[in-house]
Amino acid sequence: MSSNTLAFIGLGRMGGGMAHRLLGAGYRLTVHNRTAERAVPLLAEGAVVAGSPAAAVADVRTVLLSLSDEAAVDKVLFGDVVPALEPGSTVIDTSTVSPEYARRCAARLAEAGLRRVEACVVGNPLQAREGQLRVFVSGADADIEAVRPVLETIGSEIVPLGAPGAAATAKLILNLLLGAQVASLAEAVTYGQRTGLDRDRLLATIAGSGFSSQVMRFRAELMRTGSYQPAFFRSALMEKDLRLAVADAAQAGVEMPVLDTVRARFAAVVEAGDGDRDAAVLIEHS
């Protein structure tokens, strides 16, 4: 099978964006998603839609995953994909999982005669469609080089970080900072609003200040307009990533009282039923 033929499993907003990008770059793609209607736009662009993960990977040597959590990776990868892959095939996993799970996953795939490239992506769905993601990669150098053309199609920057688990750690660290900025923005603006300041003006002031960042400017606009769906980063996934990071830091002997409080704030958002809304919705719960 041609190296230009790939399978892509998991077509959420990030996964769907990456799949669109790969199709636009000339790759032949077989795709699968648990919610089948998410594959329809890709079908119109020339993708082949498979009815199961196993069917998606039949006759391909490179598979990309973009799944929501470790339970989904375990079920799809080891329950469906691994038994259907030929030895020597490569799994490019863009899912955000714990570093410990990433290491276990790499070992299990190696035992099955398969290669794993940890490819943690940083950006939003719009950047995914444009191939402008930052891609943190871990794994064997030879395995990374073999799929570099794929990585360079979805990303504008490829950052190699070494052994399995390292890319996952870097991704979680960045998401810790993202969560902290969103939470601090929501609390600060709520404080100002409750004391009589105009919310929209305050958000614009913060976004244009030297204290801002690209993250703050982006989330400030979502807060100003109340544009929480479709989510650029679901609150439920934010809580999950913060939880993984705080737990992994604890194993390394690092306490994170500030960031664990942020995690608890997002857990409350999820419990209130807003887990599928963008993390910026936190301001409505402040």
C-alpha cells in the first residue's frame, strides 16, 4: 500500500481539522468516527468512510488517532486496531493522555511488533485545518523520520522531545498554563463586573493590555460574545488534562495547589452540564 494512504480514527474538531488538512495535501484517507455523521464532510472531499476502526486500518501501514481520553484509546487501539494491523505499521497518536499511559502504550505496541509516534498537537481546530499546529513528538528517531511528511502536513513546527511520555508531559504543561489563564481571566472579569465595571469594556481592556496573551485575547472574545459552542477546547477535556497533569506532577513529587484549584473549577463546570462548551464558559460559573 502506498505511503500516501493513511487511516484516521477520531474526527472531533481537532481530528476532523487534521483529516481535512491531510486530504487537501493529497493524502488518500480512510476515516472512522464513532459518531458517523462527523465523517460526512470528509466523504465529500474524497475520504473513504469505514464502518469500524478495524475496517479503517485494513491495508494501511500508518494510522492516526485523535481520541478523547485513555479509555477511548485503549478500546479503539488495542481492542480494534492492533489486531487488524500488519507488523511494522505505525500508529501516530495525537490523543492527549498521561505520560505514564503513553509509555505503557508504546511498550504494548512494541510487543505487538508495531511502532508508536507520540504526536501531541497544540493549537485550535482552525489551525488544524490550516496545518498550523505545533507538534510535540516522542518515540524512536527512525519512526518519527519515517512519518515526518505527515507531521509536517498537519504542523508548522515539529518539536522532538525524546523518549515516550515526554511529548505528553509537554502538552499537559501547556494545558496547565492555558487553564490557569482562562480561570484567572474569568475571575478577574467577574470581580470587575460585580463592582460596577462594564464587562465588555473590561474584557477589551484586558485583551489589549500588556498583561494579555494570545490565549487571553482569544478567550476574552469568546467570553464577550458568549460564543461557547462549537467549542475550541471543551471544558470536559480541560478538566481531564488538568487532572492528568496534577496527578503526574504528584508522582514526580511536585505539588500544584493553584492548578488543582483550577482543575476543581472546571470539574464544577462539567458537573453543571457545560462540559461540551468551550473552556471560556467558566466565566458564566464565576
